Amino acid sequence: MKILDRYILKKFLSTFFFVVFILVAIISVIDFTEKNDDFIENELKAPEIIAYYMNFMPYIASLITPITIFIATIFVTSKLAGHTEIIAMLSSGVSFERLMIPYLIGSLLIASMSFYLNGWIIPNANKDRIAFEIKYVKSPFTYSERNIHLKIAPETYAYMESYNNHSNVGYRFTLEKIKNNQLQEKLSARRIEWDSTNASWKLKTWKLHTFNGFEESFTSGLEMDTALAIYPKDFSSTHGLYETMTIPELNQHIAESRERGATDIPIYQVEKYIRFMAPFSAIILTLIGLIMSARKRRGGSSFQIALGFLLAFVYIIFFIFAKSIAEVNSMNPILAVWIPNIVFSGVGVLLYKTVPR
């Protein structure tokens, strides 16, 4: 790495982390102002609040990384152009393609760090953050779905008329085992209760029908302990649930949800694909920012910075729109989350033709 590379890379990375720090601080102050009444109402102490924001700030920093890297690129490059440093570099025989290398190295470093943090570290921090918000900020969650159908094994299906997540009790429960399109067993109970001590379910007033060809046997009882592949967490609040999952946990959840025939699979698929897409968006936006701000303009760098914020806003709107389409399963989720990057890559190619040589 030459002196020029180190010079640009140092400015680029220091500006990026400074912008992240400033924006995260501002967002945290605004968030604290909005939630302060909840903190007071729940009589939370300073260490609890500080612990919450220690998990909140990395989440926000990760969320705004593609935009902050774009802003940092425009700020650094426009300053270099304003001081005629880029003109001097190009006049000395450095090609624009060579000038892009330190920016590319910096964006790769940030993208790699972001991918690792988003894939494994931040989801674990989000577990505490989301739990805190559900307990102290959000309204108490009540599971309200009726006529619940779950596939809990390849040949086993469960049904409940309703479920009370506050007492962990399900009503009018039925468990059916079907093999080769033939009903093998049907277990029904007036209600089903979660036993937290034994981590199992208790069936109250149960009846079991067993079928063997044309023969049927019947047994019943007042109470039965049983282990089922369903848990109280399956009926708890799903607020921010996908944000608390590492990439391996997302893969496992998607597989389990597909096995059960769940309808919210696209939400988790989109989250998974976004974590692989986001690092590339940081690289693309870095190169676009470089191309946009490499030319010296009269009046200083204010125009480039303002234009950078505008383009960043357009990217955010585009990204949110594409994500919403993917989550309602109106489009292939992989294609939907990649549309912003594809479009902005095309914009970058067009802008590249205008750069100074």
C-alpha cells in the first residue's frame, strides 16, 4: 500500500466512524426522549437504561452503515477535490481507476465487518434489546389468533381453537397422526397447559382414538403429560424476532416454519438475504459517492454533500419499497432485496462516464 493509499484510506475510515458516532448519538438522544416516560413509569434505574442503549447503539450503527459510508465518501472526496488534490493526483499520472483502490479497500473492510456483526454479534445483542422493549416499552402482547393449525412433525398435526399466552393454556386441543393419507391416531383434550417445571404439556380431560384399519380403540383420562414440538414461545410476541436471530438461527427457523406450513416465511427469508446484500450496497454506494464528488465545483462541497443526502434518501425509499414487496410474497425475495443494488449499480456505470480523466 503506497503513501497515497494510506492517506486516502485514513481520511475515509476516520470520517466514516466519525459520521457513524455523530448520527448514532443523535438518534440515541431522540430515542431516549421518546421513551423517557416509559422508563420513568417502570421506575428503571440508570444501569438498566445504559445497558439497553449499549445494545441499541450497535443496532443503529449497523442499520445506517450503507448511508454513512456514502456520506463519508462524498465528504472526503469533495474536500480532496476542493483542495485540488484530486487534480494534482490525476495530473501526476494517477488514473481514476487507481484512485478508486483505497476507497474500494476501505469499503471492503467496512462491508466485511458489517457482515460479521450483522450475521452473528448484533443479533445476540438484539435479544436483550428486543426483550427490554417488549417488557418496558411495548404494550402487553395478547395472542389473538383463533383456530390454530400447526404441523409439528412430518406426519403429526396439531389444532387449537384458541391460546392464552398469559397463562400458557390452549383450548380444544387436537393432535392427529396421519400416515399414507390414513388417520392413525387422534388425541383430543379440553385444554392443554404448559408445565414450566418439567418443560412439557399437560392434557386435561383427554381422549385418544387409535385406528388400525377398520379397528378402533379408545382410551381417556383426566390428565396426561406429553412432550410436543411446540412451545409457549411459539405464541409469544414476534416483535423484532427476526432481528434477534443469527444467520444459522434464521436458516433453522425458516426450515422449521416451512415444515409447519407457516405463512410468515418471506419475512425471515428477506432478512437473511438482506444480510448478504448489505455489504455489497456499502461498496456500490462508496464508488457512486466517489464518482459524484470527484470533480471540483465552485462554491465548495456543500452541493455534493446535499446531493449525497438526497441520493441516500432515494436509496432508503427504494430499499423499503422493495423489502415490503418481498415480505408480502409479491416477488421473488432474492430479486426484491437486490433491486436497489442493481439499479444503483446501473446509476454508477452511467456516472462513471462523467468522471474526470
